[in-house]
Amino acid sequence: MNLKILTTIEKRVLAESGDTDALTLQHLAKDGNNYVRRAALESLKRIDFRQKLPDDWRQLNEQDCIDKLNSNITDCKILEILKHSRSFRIRQAVACHENTPDSIIALLANDEDWDVRQAVSDRHLPQEWRNLDEDERIQRLKTENAPCYILKILSCSENWVIRQHVANNAGANRELLKKLAKDKDDDVSTSARERLLNLCLPEDWRQLGDTERIRRLKSQNIVTGEVLAALATSINWKIRQAVARHEGTPPSLIKKLARDTDSDVRQAVIDRCLPSEWRYLDDNQRSTKLSKEVATPEVLDVLAGSSNWRVRQAVARHEGTPSLLIKKLARDNDSDVRQAVIDRNLPSEWRYLDDNERSTKLSKDSATLEVLDVLSGSSNWRVRQAVASNSKASDKLLKELARDSDSDVASAAREALLLRRLPSEWQSLDTSQKINRINNGKATEYVLEALALSTTQDIRKAVASSLATPVELLRTLSEDEDNEVKKIAKESMIRKLLPKEWMNLDDLEIIERLQQQPASQEVLQALAMSKLLYLRDAVASNVNATIPILLAMKEDSTTPARIQNLLRKTWAAPSQLIA
């Protein structure tokens, strides 16, 4: 066979084939590709491996080989050869064989395949367990108490489900459970820890569920140290929390729970300084109680260290909180807690409202200047926006909010300042009513100047399109941040240059007049500056249009065509070209 004409993939397939002869494999073992070389060497080993077997073994397939190993006593020399088989199932059968020497077992105990390693471990099991598959072993562990020596063997299984059922089996002793409590699998370690906990508890505690245990810790003042120590190892943080809160928990156990991985358990250790009427409340209940009842400085001091920001916020709002504690909370890492310190300057009817309630109240009710001043410093932009929209906000406060970092707050403040500049009959109008009055010519120059500062785009557009708007104001609006306002303002400036009889015409009427009758140079020069393409085309079509007027227009794709058309029309009257 000419190997040179084969691709790398074809050579690799040939090297891995069980039918390739030894000579071809020897050539492939020298190939330049690592994968081809490795496959060829493995196949050569397999050939050497089979050649060492007796004739009655050499021709057997994998399953036949396994069946033969399981059915009769096998010569150790054959086991010595088969331990190198590429088939993990054959190596597994060798590991299970009763005649396999210890030297081979020691080698297979470190096999790369976990089924082979498990087979080595299973050699120590009684025959009735050895022949069970994994599902059968799990089922048997569920239904019967297994001897500890069997559980010890099965605890080394690489199947975590088997190890978990070993931990749950009633035959597991403390030594085995302590080992499984450190298992790398969370489910296994959890089951082992729960079993260890139950073994340490008296019968009356052992039968209780977690909820009943917590309820009993809360209601029973006298609990033995052994029970508390056992329950402190529970995987349920709520049980560990209840232990941390219990009056009878010894200092050594409290010290351990103070380093617990769960913040609520650590908080429970701190809560031991609280009276019983505060100790067993959850965070929501504590916040509510602080908002309604008197609390001693000692209670407030403990709660100020709570891991829950809502509790610290309630302490910051409480009337009885000492000034030193207030200074500490003013530097809290939570913005809501710091805001609560600021909120202490609010009357009680405002202090305990959340941000949504404050915004709603500001939109419906008037507020004192002092309340508005405090709320203008809120970290919530909606509250600041509601302050800006409140009718009682001072001009000074509105000017400050007009520079707010939030665009919605700044817009609301600017709009409120604008509203105060308007005459009283304009202040109660909504946006559409204001626009209607502008369009109907009922706005004075003073009103137009005020409304030109509006944050509402449609109002500025109406001002820009009004014939009553002064040219200077139109120049200002022609630089507006909104492109639509800018465009309308520029067109209105052009209309201001038109004679009175043209000024009140709409675009269609202007086009119609340009197409039907001669227009003065004043009109054409003004309309030539329009940004509207259709108006410029109408100017170019007028009989009085000249080359200088066309050249003064904004250049676009139709500019050459306009000039050519004008040249054709005026060829008979060249004097018009330069008029």
C-alpha cells in the first residue's frame, strides 16, 4: 500500500483499524503526524497483546472474553496479559476475578477508568453485594440496614448517590459519618451532617422537623448544652440562628456562631444584647416597631449595627436615637440610611413615607418651604422632580434644581420657573391650550419670549412658527437643540422678510402664486434662502428668477437643472439673466 497518497485523516483511520497488518502499522508509527503515530503504536501494542494470548483466547471479542473470565478459573499468565487490555470492561473483569494476584490488583487500583478502580474496591464486598449493579445497591441501601464494614467499602464509591445513601443508612456509625461530612459533594456532606446531628440529639428532639425545633428553642428556656451544641451544626441557618438567640447557649458556642458563614446567624449573636421583646422579631417587624414605639438607647445602639439597611434606616429616623449614633449613621454605606438622617428634619407625617408616597403627596398637597428644602436633597430623582413641580417651591430652590444632574428634574424646575413668568390666565393652561392660543395670535411678545424657554418641544415649535414672534427671538430658536424647532425658526425668519401680502400665505399658496404670476426680486431673494426644496423649485420656476438668485440658493441635486431651465427660458431675452 502506498501510504504517501493518503491524507492524514485516512492514515489515522488505517492506524486505528483492527484489521491493519503489523508491517503497515510499523510504517505509520514513523509518520510525521503525532495522532497517526500514537494510534499506530497503540494498535501495535494490541497486536503484541493478542499474540501473547493462547489460541483459544486470541480470536475472542470483548464480550466473549469477559464471559470466559467470569465463567471459569483463569491462568494468572492470561490475567497478566489481559490487565493491559485497551477495553476497560476487560480490565474491570480482571479486577473482579478471584484468581487475580495482588500485584495486578495494586496496578488496577490506580487505573485511569473509575469503573476499574471501583471493581478493585468491590473485591472486599460479599458476593451478594458484589454482583449488584449501582441501582440495585442504592435500592438495597434504601430498604435495609447494611453492616458497617459494607458501608465503609461503599463510602469509597465514585458514585455520589451511593455515598449519599450510605450516609442515610441507619447502619452508618459516627466515624463513617464524620468522614462523609467532609465529602466533596454537597449532597453527601449535607446528609452526613444531618445524620450526625440526629445521633447527638435525644429521642424527643430527633423526631422533630426543623420548624418544630426552632419553635421549641424559642419557647423553651431550658435546653441542655449537648442539644444546643448539636443544633449549632445544623445545615439550616434558621436553626443556628435560633441557637444563637437562645438564653442558655454557652459562651464557647456563641463565639463559634459569631464566625458563622451566614450573616443572619452572626446578627443573631449581636441580637443577644436585645431584650426578649426585640430579639425574636424579624427585620421587617423591627423596622415597623421602631416607627411606632419608643426604644431605649441600648436597643437603638444594637440595631444600628444591623446587617439589614431597613433596620438601620428606621434607627436613623427614630426620635430617640442619640446624636453620636446619628453621626455614625450619616456615614453609612447605604444611601437610604444616609437619607434617613437628613429626613430627621422632616415632620413626622413626612418622615416615615417611602419615596413613592412622598412623590404622590407632593403632587397632591402643598408642602412647607422647610419640607421642600429637605426633600430637594433626596437621593431619589422622582422626589426631587415632585419638589420642582410643587407650587410652593421657592424661585431660589427651583434655580438650584434647574441645575440638577438628572435631566427630568432640571426640566421640571425650568418649566416651573417659566410658568411663574407667564400671566395668570396662561398659568392654568395645559400644553395643547397654550399651543392653540399661540397659533391664534393671542400670545404677546412677552409671553412668546417666556414660552420660547419651555422644555416642551411642541410649545417651542409653536413659538417658532408664530408670525408674532420677533426676529431676535427667532434667531435664538434657530440655534435650538431640537432640529425641528431650529428648521421652523429659520423658515419663519425668511417669512419676516416678505411683504405683508405674502407673509400670511401658507407654503402651498406661495408656490401657487410663484407659478402663476411674476414675483418681485425682494420676494424671490427672501424665498431663495428657504431650506425647503419645493419652495426653492417654485422660486426657480418664476418668470422673474435670475441667475444670481439661483446661485444664492442652497446647492442641491437639482441646482444644475434649474439653471439650465432658466437659460432656455431666457435665451430670447438675455437681459433677464443678469437682472
